[in-house]
Amino acid sequence: MDIVVLEKVGLNDEQKRKLNSLGNVAYYDFSSEDECRQRVKNADVAVIDWLNPNSFLSSMKNPSLLALMSTGYSWIDIEKAKELGISVSNIPAYATEAVAEHIIGLMFAVARKTIVGDAEIKKGNKNKGYLQGIEISGRKAGIIGLGNIGSRVAKILSCLGAEVFAYDVNPKIVSGIKNLPLVELLKKCDLVFITCPLDERSKNLLDENHLRLMKKDAILLGTTWGVVDIFALTDILKNNLIYGAGFDVSIEGNDIILPKKFTELSNVVLTPHIGYNTKEAKIRQADICISNIERYLKGQPQNLVN
């Protein structure tokens, strides 16, 4: 079996030995569109991380496997792949703990004005009275999207003494969490977490009208970019209509725009899409991808999305 790794991915020596045992493996640190078309022609499995495969799907073998090193796949033409006889596998839940911990970290950074304090002390400023923050215990926390990450965030918040509510397009019964309609959740909660996937239902879900429902001392936090109308949020934050916001910003797409007014706000904390990026998560990521390939080659595919 021929396996091609089209770009540099984080495999340790043990993982490479495992993958090499499954077939003839060709590793590339980078592949252009033309190189991708050539390199996948005879491959039974093609492995990608950040590459967009739509331009070379028609060059892949029928049947074959497109093995993703990611959980998300919204940018891939899944139906076209299926029509061409290409199975697509993803890596669910590998970064649940990493992302949940990261968004909780963003919450604390906003609530306690950590980034502002860091900048001030590094400039030698000793005045600290204006850096008064808020506590999490006793607050009402609302989670939009009660999947793996949302559920883990809910557990952490409960341990911190917050009362947890949730909104999900497919409501789930989870002990200790009360389901609410979106409008009611926004009006009621002091902390609002966006952990739902980005799709047609969630894109720009929180528009200006929704954002204006939030409490003046509320904090908005997100690991999913594109759910919030960022221009409306900029105005909301600039006019102190909510306490602050923290986002792990996905900046890979050409259509991602970060307004300068947004990035300059002192009540906003941003990170460059690193929520998933921990040592432990990267090991799980590669292990699951290799397992997906092994199971596919044995005729027992797992984690297929088409």
C-alpha cells in the first residue's frame, strides 16, 4: 500500500515506525497544488494537515483515503470526495482538554485583566487600582454548543463554582446543566462561551441584536471564529456594553479580517488559534490519524465523515 504525507506533520519516531509498517510511505514537508496532483495519483492514502485538498481530489485514486490531521473539515468538498470514491477521515476529540483549558485561560485573562497588568508592570507602572477584576465563583455561565469541548468547559466551570447553562441546536440532557433558548441564555449569563462548530447554522449566529442582549458586565469567549459578527462586537466592546471578550482566533483563511479597532481594545484578549496546540494533544492527534489509516487499510474504517 502506498501512503503519501503531503506536508510536514508532527510525527515522533515511534509514530513514524508505526506508519511505515503499514505500507510504502513518502514524506514531504511541502507540496504545491501541482505537486499534490502528481503525488496522490498512485496513493492509497493521502495525509494532510492544513492543505486544502479540493484542487487535487479528482487526481486521487478510486478508492482511496484522505486522512486529515484535524477535527474540522468544513472547507473540504465532502460530497465530491464521496462521488470520486475517496473516503475522508478526521480526528475527533483529540484536543478536547487542550481547547477547554485554553478557553478557561482566556476567561481568567479577561476577568482579571491579566494582559493589561502584564503590559503595565513591564513598562514600570505601579498603579494597580484600576485593574480590579471579577470572580468566577457564583457567576452564571452559558455555553453555546454542548459537544465534547463545551461539556468539558461546563465541568471545569462547575468546579469553579459557576452555575452552568447551555444552548445547543440539538439539546442534550447533561447532569448539572440547564438548557435555555439562545436569547434567554444571552440575557441571563455573566459568561458566554462559544464552543459550537462553525457551519451554516452557526455562522454569524451572534449578530448585533444578539450581542446587545448581553449583560453589561458579561464576558464573551470563543474558540470558534466566525460565529460572532466581529464588527458589531467591536462597537459593543468599544462602548463598554459588555465587560470584555477573549478569542482564540482562526487566522488561516484569506477571508479572516481582524479590524484594527478590535485588536486595539484593552478589554479584548486574543490568541492565534493555539487552543489545540499542546504536547499531549499533538501526540493524540497523530496516534488517531495513524489508527484511522490502519483501520481503513484493514477494511474496518473509523472516523469517516463521508
